[in-house]
Amino acid sequence: MPGITRAALDAGFFRGAREGDEGADGAGELVGAYILNSDLEDMPVQPSWEPLEPSEFLALHQLTVTPSKRGQGLGRRLVEAAIEEARARGMRALRLNTATVNREANGLYTSMGFTRYDAVPYDFGDIPIPSEAVPYEYRL
């Protein structure tokens, strides 16, 4: 899937959803994916959430769904799988951030019960979008 770099994969673990399965790795075409780790150090300004040690939370990165498969609930199922993984590992929270202009993601996380924090400065690199991210946290 585009946008998933070797460095990001090395920093955590990759979970994919394949065509014809219920969100687990299968044999079909890869249609959705995310990365989980405990790294949110790329945020130059930390949100107002409670400070937690890296051993107490997982961070969800690069949630992506193939454009032709969007709107079918796959993103929600992937986030649910990430929540369950964090819970199974005994974490206190699942954390993430997304661009302020990403309406679909902001709506998804809010509808799933994530707490939304005030936007913070964020450098999205070569992606030409406003340089603010909205942090979200799901307490377990």
C-alpha cells in the first residue's frame, strides 16, 4: 500500500486487511492497513492529555483504506482491531493524530468514542496540507 515506509514498519507492527476477510491478514488483495507502536515523538508540541510512559499506550499510525473500498466500514473495523490489540497488551490508551482537514478520519474517531484534543503544530513533510494535527485518545 502506498505511504507505508520501511522505517514505519520497523518502528512497530503492521496489520492489514485483505479482500474477502473480516479484517485479519488473509490471502486476497490488501485493502486496508495500519501500524501500531509506542512512538508519538514526532509531535513537536505534546497534546494536553495525561502523560503516559511508552509502555502504557499504543500509537496508531497511517490508517489507510484503498479508495475503492472506502465507505464500507473497513476503517472502523481496523480501528476496532487496534483498540483490541492495545487492550490485549494491557495498555492504558490508544493514541493517534490526524490532519485537521481530514474530515473522514476526524468523524470516525469522534464517532468511536475517542477524546479529541486541541490541534497542535505538526509537520506533514511533503504533503501539502495545513501544518496542524488533531490528537485523539481512546482510554482502555
